[in-house]
Amino acid sequence: MALFSQTFSLAGVNTANSAIVNLKTHATSNRARLVEVGVFIGTAPTSAPDIVLTRMNAVGTGTITSAAGSAHDSAEPASTAVLETAWATTRPTFLTTYLRRGTLPLSVGAGFIWTFSRDGLLIPINAGMVLANVAASGATLGVFNGYVTWDE
């Protein structure tokens, strides 16, 4: 198994129950195990974000922007899972049974890191793990910066 990481920087996730990113496994190849997630405020919104980690219920639609992970060991093959960061039509939906939840203060640089054992949180084939803001963030949108690390 190999470790991969990918970063994100997203503005404007201010609608309640909106996915920020989705770590999605390939439709026919490897499962993945989520090892660590970090999320931080780059530009503060006007209301405190309520960030959750949960499983994807349905994929987003339209043109999807995604990036494969960068291997921690450069000798490893390319990752098959991708970190989705934008959806042209609709964002992915997700379960309301949250695996982690945290509210961030309205301070630039505030954030948290959720770590899991090397066994991680299993993401089956053709599934996803969503990081989402479940609280509306008000008129000022803010920016979320962070990273996701997984094992394949």
C-alpha cells in the first residue's frame, strides 16, 4: 500500500450542507483508506463553519475538477483515487451520519487535523468520503485551505 496526499484551496462554500471536497475511489480498481484530513481558514467567512466528514451518498454532476494524489514515495505508481474540488452542476450529496465534526472560529489560520490509524477509514471501490460545511457561512464566503492523505 502507498500513501498519497493532495491539497485544496476553495472559496465560497457558504451554502449549508455543501461538499468542500470529495475523496473518490475509482469505479473498478483500488479501495482507499483515509489517513488524515486537515482544514484551515484562509479567509474568514462571516459565520462559523461547521465542518463534517462523512461518506458520499451520490456523486456530483457536470464537469468535475479533480486531482490525483502525490505519492509520498516517488517510486510508487500513480494513485487511482482522486480529490474532487469542483462540480459544474451539483455537488455530491452525503450521509448525515458524520464520522467527524468540528466548528471553526472566525480567525484566519484556525483549523484542525483529523488523523486516523494507518488502517484509516475504508472507502470502497466507486465510493467517496466528503468533507463538507453543514452551516451556511453568511454573506462573506471565506476560503478553506487544507489537505487529504490516503493509502491505496
